[in-house]
Amino acid sequence: MQGQVESERGEQLGFSDALRGYGYPIHERDGFRCVYCGLDGTQWPNWLFLSWDHLLPKGHPLRDDPRYIVTACRFCNEACNRTQFSVDGRTPEEIIEIKKKAIAGVRDAYYRFWEEKVARRNG
Ligand SMILES: [Zn+2]
């Protein structure tokens, strides 16, 4: 997706990348926060780690509908990429809740790994 993108304030954003261009209006709508873990992109450098996440699988007719695209940090975006669940008849909010639970489980597993193998290197 390229070309002119407009922010909620009507500013023209002349960028073609996700953060400054096509993803900006979605991030702005979501308050620059990951909808899954709450990572706050209004803080530097968190913003660099925001991405946009499709709630619907490839081939779904509503996949590119902005209501079904949300702000996610890169970790949450990738944490449940391969998780399969039925999206039929579900609202964006319902899909977010399902993914939030799945991502929280993955995050916990990563946390345990980090705690054991990474955290103590600083101590
Ligand atoms: Zn996140």
C-alpha cells in the first residue's frame, strides 16, 4: 500500500513505510498502543516496534478493511501468526480477545526463558 495517507488531523503523510505512512492512521486510531500487550508507542523507542496486524486470514474478503487491522507490537504480531482459530461471525473486538489470550501464553513462556537465560546476565 502506497501513496498519500491522511492522519485524523488531516495532515498529509508523504511516507510509504508502515510507521509514518499507511500504518499511521491505524496506530493513531489505537492511540499508538499495542492492542494486545499495551506497549506504548508514544514513548521512544517503543514506537519503532509498532506494526499493523491483520485480524483476518489471507483470502478473507474483509481482510483489508481497517476495522480488521489493529496496532500490534512486533512481538505480539508474530507471537500468534500461526495460531488457527475460527474468525467467522466474530467482531474485531472478539478476535482481539482471543488473540490476546493466546499471545499472553506465548509471552509467559518467553518470560520464563528470559528470566532463566537472559536476565541474570546483568546481575
Ligand atoms: Zn504487544
